[in-house]
Amino acid sequence: MSDRKQPVLGVLGGGQLARMLAIAAAPLGIKTLAVDGASDACAGQVAPLVVAEWTDYAALEAFAGQVDAVTFDFENVPAETARRLVERVAVHPSPQALAIAQDRLAEKTLFRECGLPTPEFMAVDTREDLARALTTIGAPAILKTRRLGYDGKGQFRLKTVDDADAAWAALGEQAATLGLILEAFVPFERELSVIAVRGRDGDFRIWPLTQNWHVDGVLSMSLAPAPTISELQQRATALAKTLAERLDYVGVFALELFVKDGELLGNEMAPRVHNSGHWTIEGAHTSQFENHVRAVLGLPLGDTGARGVSTMFNWIGDLPDAAPVLRAIDGHWHDYGKQARPGRKVGHATLCAPDAKELATRLTELADALDRGEQAGPVVKALR
Ligand code: AMP
């Protein structure tokens, strides 16, 4: 009898996304090996962890020799690290796709080329550029770093053009290293995200659109399928497919969209599984994590249809009492095993129901028991 060799998925980054990828990979008989600079990275509680910095090329080469394919829990892995790995092992998504998604300017330019309108934007490298961009775009506007910004970090909101000095004081220093972009502030009706997956063979699937609510730039609640979206769903599917094909993308990605006057505007793309897709673990036939593992390792993709209607609470900073979620019908608790810290994503909970009416009832009860009425309020309203 020959020795059975189980496939091993390598993940760059050992946070909660790597942790949930490892959990999804296990039933498929796939092992996971994650790399992170921190020895207490939370994926290490469910999978072996290599502790190494992104520039520790010797450790990364040894890691590449132990895995069948490499993917990301963290998109800001340096391009040089990804390039070196590509020489040794399959890396999905490709470093080229990653490079575009790492840069807000390149990403928005690509959106427009693919037929997805965006908020007005201009690159800003100097204080004079900022003045010029404000003359063209006007206020309110948002100045953002082109690279390394996430969850509202590296952003400054300008209410009027008189805020230009304050914006430059906050971010000007980063113009030379990360680049800046000024975007028109969009008074959107709602925020949606597309979670989509493309296999190595080009098979493309999209989950039902998710509606999202952010607080201080960080995701607070998600609802899927987003209410009344049939026409938007068709448009979003076509756009996401065009983008995925343009990038020859393999794996799951998220597109964050604003809806303004019933039209879709592209905000950003995440080249990985995404916080707004966590509901798919219990709320879809195949989760984003399982389909990402399947895509990266060249396995057939699973059905992305929803089971009923689901909502997700994001736990930021620290966890509430788990008991009300554990008691709720079709309530699901996710503790990432991280230390509490302000602004940190430490867990989430998903609540599912057969239809919107029942979900509204269950959510009202659960939010009450958790004392999270304010957080859940917009979702309850959207369900009614
Ligand atoms: P981002 O890091 O670009 O995804 O921004 C985080 C959140 O800030 C978004 O989900 C929106 O809620 C808000 N935001 C970002 N850019 C804009 C914009 N141009 N107009 C209005 N709101 C925005």
C-alpha cells in the first residue's frame, strides 16, 4: 500500500481568515500551514504555524517546500515575498492580481476599464495636487492612502475644502511612501458587497449580494441576501466576472460597492475571503472559505446559493456574552481566540432563518438579549 499524501494549503498570514480557511479545509482532508510574524497568531490554535517575517526568505522557501499551493489571509504581503514564492509553488490569487488590489488607484482604474463606475478620484502626491484635486472633485471628500489602508485606517474625511491643511497634516507624510488618493464622498443609499469565486478552470460563481453597515469605517453588520436586489445582482455578477477574467483570478474575492440613485459604484476589491462573507459558513450551501480552498487547490467549486436569510454581527474590541447566541435557534458563535483590544476583530455571530420576517423576529430577540439593539437596528429596519 502506498503512503497517502494529504494536500497541504499554505496561508500567508495567521489571523482569523487563515483560521477559518483551515477549519473549512479539514473536512476535505486538506491540511493547512500558516505563516505569521506573531507566534500567538490565532490560526495557530487550529493549524501548525510557521513564525517568520515576510523578508525571512529562508523560512519562506522552507514553507513553500511543504505546501501544494499558497494563498493569503492578508493582502499586504510584500510583492517581493509573493514573487519569490511563485518561483517555487502555485500562488493564488496571483501576485499581479494582488498588486492591483493593494493599490486604490490601480483598483479604481481597473473598475472603470471593466465598466464599473467609481466615485470621482484623483491621485495626490503633493500638497499642490491636493489643492488641485479639491478644485476638481470638491467637498465633502475623503483623502486615503493608496496602499496599506483598511477598515477606515489611513483615511481623512474633509467636510469642506478648508479641511485641506488638516488632511495634509494627517496624511501628507505618507504621500511619498504609500501614495494618496482623493475621492468624492458618496452619500450612498446603501453599501453592498459581492463575494465571488473563480476556479483554476475558470468556473465562476457568486453568492447572493450582501448588504453591509459600517461604524467608523469598520464592518458592524451584514445581511444576506440583501433585500430587493434582483437587477443589481445581475449587474454585479456580470461586473465581477469581467474583473475576475481580466485578472485571471483564482480564489474568492470581494467587491465593496456603494448604491447611489440605484446605480452601483465600486469602492474597493479585497483579494481574499472577506468579513462580509462570513455569513456563508452557515447561511450558504458552500462557504466562502471552503470554495476558496477548493479553488486554490483546483477542486470543483460548490453551490453558492443561500439557505434562507442570514445576518452577521461583527464583534470589535471584545466579545459579548456568548450565551444568548448559543441559545438562539440557528444562532452561530465564532470566537477567534484573540485577546481583546480596541478596534480589533475578535469574533462574529451569525443568525439564520428561513425568511426575512422570521429573521427580523429572531434578530430583535437576540439583539435584546445581547443588549445590542443599536448595532442590529439598521438590519431589523431593512428586513421589515
Ligand atoms: P474603505 O476602507 O475604503 O473600504 O472605507 C471604509 C468605509 O468608509 C466604507 O465601507 C464606507 O462606509 C466609508 N467610505 C469609504 N469611502 C467612501 C466614499 N468615497 N464615500 C462615502 N463613504 C466612504
